[in-house]
Amino acid sequence: MRIAIVTETFLPSTDGVVTRLTQAIKHFRSKEHEVLVVAPDLGVYEYEGAKVIGIKPITLPFYRYRPFTLPSKEVKGVLENFQPDIVHAANPILLAASGVHYAKKLDYPLIATYHTHVPKYMDYYWVYKPAKPIVWHHIKKLHHAADLNLCTSEAIKKELHEKKFHNLHVLQRGVDIHSRHPKFYDEQMRDYLTNGEKSKKLLVFIGRLAIEKEVHKIKPLLEARSDIALAIIGDGPSRQELEKTFKNTNTVFTGFLHGEELSKAFASADAFIFPSVTETLGLVILEAMASGLPVVAAKSGPTLEQVKDEETGLLFENEDVNSMIQAVNKLDNQELLQQMKQKARIEAEKYAWENASQQLLDYYQETIEIHNHTKIMAAQ
């Protein structure tokens, strides 16, 4: 199969979309499928034998943290030269919208995936909130053009159904159970993340530092309990503001960590804290669980699908400081903590990436069949 993936984000960026795509490409290449990736030009031109075509990016005034690529006519020539059996538009909004447009124009089977809850994010940026209906209209129009649509959780599927998205399915989550593992526990990493106070209970947050991630909501917990240390791992547009917010608390900002360093950071903590309710899934939750960490999470549709209270983690009511503190207090029960650590790892082992990537490949084949059937029906 010749697979063209047009995406808004790719390496060297690190987020859930990139993780899912890179794991899928590894699987596709192991099955000897040809893969072409069209992405913002960030200096990566090959991955696991897949060619990466970079399209010149720009920095948008409302999000200067990373570059994006606007819709581009170059995508048409790239697709015509590659002649794909299927086009996958990953999170189509800007560049990937060109994947949608030219797949339809050139009559290629088209699958679209909904990863990032951009309309929900707009609730956190008051300047852009009035444009939310326009953004929904744009995204719906793009997904309506696809033969088949995928999203990442049942909660988001329900919301998109209410928005009249058609032929919608949930893509299984996945995790690298080998690189995210309790065996990566490291005393030196724990010393670093606790600022030398290893006896404190260590919570980690790992992700992009932006207002919609709601990291600031953790601060009252640190004010209530001086025996807790927090490590904030990642970077983004809100980092400077967060550093001010958490000044004079037991908090360490590391910036981005990668590879084995990141594996050690996960495994060396006592628990993972996830305050956001804007995610379509939150693959990082499963990475934490694979590392043997219980997840302390604000209740939302996607977190309720992944975290079982007092089994694989602890759930608290969003925007309720007392509820969050009460949840974290349960980590003091060492017997419960150890049980949750073990159950979290066992749960994560069910979701090896190979299964999720094969499911995506199966959806590609289904999309091709739908597309061909639609053409036959239209010709009759």
C-alpha cells in the first residue's frame, strides 16, 4: 500500500500526534508499505525509510511557540508524484487541510483523524473565543470530505457525533511498553526532579506548557502540603508565566526531556498529575501507567475512560482544590500506592503500539473500500 500522511506536526516536535504517527510509520514500514509524510519543514526528511517532504512553515502571531504551515498548493504536486493508495489527513486545520482538498480533487481515498480539540482550546484564549463557531465549521467541513473519520476516545466521538461528523470511529490508544517501564527508576533523576529532596513525594507533569493544559491548578496542592515536590517536564508558550506562578514552591522545571532521560523521569516519580480537561485522550496518561505510576487526574470523558479510581489512579473534580488535595492525600497509603502502581503497569501492557497501528492500517483498507464503493454507486 502507498500511504501519504499530511500532518500539521511531525518530528522533531514531540506531542501525542507525533508519537502516534511515528509508531504507526514504524509498523507500516515493517509490513513493507510505502509511506510519504508531508509536514512543516522542521529539518527532518526521512523517518524509518519513509520520505518526509517539508513545506515551509511560518510563525503565527497568536502562537509563537512553534511554527505551522499554512495550506499549500505544493501538496497537489507531491500527491500526484507519489500516487498514493490512500491519503491520511492528520488533524486537518492548516497544512493537512490541503491534504483533504487535493485528495478530493485528485480522487484518492481519504481518511481524517481528529486529535487536538482546537475549538475547546479557544475557550482559554478570550481574544479568539468569538471565532469558535467559525473554527468548528471549518473543521467539520474538512472531516465531512473524508471517506472515514477517526478520533481518539469515546467521549470525543460522542461530542463529534453531536456536531454531525459522519462515519466516525475510535482509534485504539497505544504506548511503548518497553521504553516506558518501571525499570528506568533512577536515583540521580529523582534527586534532580526533587531538587535534592528525594524523601518528598514526587509528582510529575509532562507535556506542552500552554494555558489549556491548566498546570497552574496544581499550585494550591503545593501550598497545602510542603512534603510534595513537583517536576514540570516540557516547554511551551506558558513556561515563563508558570515559572512565576510556582516561584517559592517545591517545583522544578526541566524543559523537554527525551529518550531514556524521559523514561527515567516517568519511572522515578511517585505519581503523575494530569489537571487538564481539554484533551481528546492524553497519550501521556498511558505512558505514565506503563512506567508504573498511578495517575492523579481531573475528571473528564477521556480520563474516565483510562483511569479507574483507586485502582490505576485517583480522580478529582475539576476546579475543586479540596477534591484534588484529598485525592493526593490517598498516595500516603503505601499499600494502596503500591497496588495502583502494579495495576497501572498491567493495564498499560494491554495497549502495545503494534495493535493500535495495525488497527489504523485496517481502517486504511476500509477507507479504500468505502471510496471505491462510492465511486461505483455514483457511476450507476
